[in-house]
Amino acid sequence: MVRQGNLTAREAATELGISPATLYAYVSRGLIHSEPGPVGTRQRRYRRADVEALKERQAQRRDPARSAETALSWGTPVLESAITLIEGGRLFYRGHDALELARSAHFEDVLQLLWEGHVDSESRTLPTRHVDRAPLPASLGPLERLQARLPVLAAADPAAYDLRPRSITRAGLAILDAFVAEIAGAPALDGIAHTIAAQLAPDIEGAERFIDAALIMSADHELNASSFTVRCVASTGAPLYDAIGAGIGALRGVFHGAASQRVEALLDEVAAPERATAILAGRLRRGERIPGFGHQLYPEGDPRGVLLLDLCHEFLPDDPALQLTDAVCRAAHDLIGERPNVDFGLVAVTRLLRLERGSALNLMALGRTAGWVAHALEQYTQRRMIRPRARYMGERPPSPLAGPTH
């Protein structure tokens, strides 16, 4: 995991095993970024994240096998994509600042940006279809009901195996329509966020803006586990419905999208602001992690979580639910020095909107569907199956050249 804090020139050069002159050459080539040092000095500081990334690349050049081994776990990029960039602690969708989009755009704008590469406000409204909503067991949540309906949608689509962009986009809209109907119990006649807000939080000021922002902040995050799963399935030539179903399965894992449910459990346990420090400290004493804080790709803090909490304070600054989330954020920062991530931000939003438990995961899945379709579109055009190799570590078979033993 990348440690925080910047380095002096001597520390950076020592970490890399190079001379100061070589360090300055790396800076001039943009491989390492430098920043002003303490006030009143001429010294500069060098980003630790850049230094550690460069060390990793050096190690991979010396040992290509290690490069392949680490690539699947926060390592070297394994494929090319033009969808999302995570760089310098910021998030961009096709070159557009995702945080600015979350503050000013509608989710439909981001759909069009991710799927078509541009935004046309005149044609951003989703077409509405009649979705088959045959009864399903009441015990299933919206995400589980969508999973159950995807094979039905696929069977009803005669063009399910037409993998050209126009057909994929049409199928993506059908999936989104079905998902909105499961979450809100109504078709998205006037936009997705508007429909969810009107049906689930009609009395909350700014609810539509909250939901648009939550969906946009969830829309994509490069090659996370669920998006990579979608790409693997799409690479086989399977229909979009199957690829999205696989993505949902990955997102429901507790180390991925379902992490928000662990955040909900934490807030339930804390219950009152004055208990925050004691509850979090108790978790640390038991060797437990504090969910909802820190992110591997953002050493200085997940900007998505920060933005969602900022919106909560801007729209509903006096809401009692914020007292609890603020207290937990302060306690986590004091104890482990971490800031809230997108999982915590989504739970904060759903609590302010008085939505039922599990709604943070539903919003994450609905938003991430936009990114999944974008990844599928990109993968279908490549017409190449993703098929990595495994390094065998088990028992070796007998050598065919070995003679008989006595």
C-alpha cells in the first residue's frame, strides 16, 4: 500500500537507488512530481506515490514474471481503455472531471459521455419502455430482482447477440430501465434521479441532486473487480445481459460494492456521536478494520467520498444524521489518519434521504451499470478474448524421461 507524505531529494534518491542528478532528470521527464517544501526554504519535496510507482516499474523490468504476478492486484495496467483516468488523486471520465460532473450534470449526461464520448443535452433523456415486472419473492432486494430478470430480458431480446454499439446501447438502456423500476417501483419518465427521488424521498430537499451525484460518483472506476469481470465475459462474445449479471455478482462481494453494508453496520453500532471514538478504538483493539475509510488508489483521500459528504453539508447542514457521520469521520481520522471513501459517502447520502438499508449498494450498482456498459462496448470492439495464464505451483507430474525406480 502506498504510504503518505512527500520525500526530500535525498530520501527519494535513496529509495530509488539513484543519484540526485538522475532524480532531477526523472522530474524533468514527468516521471516524478515535485512540490514546494517548507515555507522559507528552497528545498522541494517529491511525491512518495510517484517514487513508489517508479520503484515498482523498475522491479518489474528486472523480473517480468513478478510483473505479471502483481498486475492483477493494484499493479501494472493490463489493458488499454479510454473510459476513466485516475491520476493525481483525481477522477476523470473521458477527460472530464468526474467531481465537476457530479455537481452540475445529470446521470443521463454521464451515460452519454461514457457510452458515446460526448454530451448532447437535447437528447440525453432516456427512452422509457414497459418493463416486464412479473412477481418475484418479496424477500429479494432490488439488486437480486434485477439479477433474476436479466435472463428474461435476454430471452425477450432477439438481438441479444448483436454486439454492435447501437444494439449494446439499446440493451444497456433496457437494463437501466429495469433496474430503476426495481428500485423506485416506477418507470423513469422524467429522468432516473428525479424518479428515484420522487418515489423514495419526496420530502427531502435536494434529493434529486444527491442521487444524481451518487450515481455519477459510482458510474465508473477504471478496472475494478466488477468492471474487469464484465470485460472478461464480454470478451467471450456473450450478450450484454450476461456480462452485466456477472458484474453484479462481483459487486455484491464484501470487498467491493457490498463494503457499504459494513459501513451501515458500523454506523448502527456507533449509534450516537459521543460513542464514535470508543467504538472505532474497540474495533482496532480486536484487530478489525474500520470500513469506509481509505482507498488504495487515493493516498490523500478518496475524492468521491469527500464530495458526497460536502454535498450533504451544503444541502442539509443541520440534519441530525450528519452529526453521527461527522463524528465517525473525525474519530477515524484521529485514529488511523484516513478519510472517508465512496462507500461511506454513499451511506451518508442514503441516511440523509431516509432510504432503507442496502440502498447505498443499490445506488452504486445502478450508477456502475453505466460504466459496465461502457467497458462492454469497448471490449466488444476489440474482438479478443481475455485469457491470462496461471503460474502452476502444485505437484509436478513424473518426468517422462525418468527411468524406472527400484
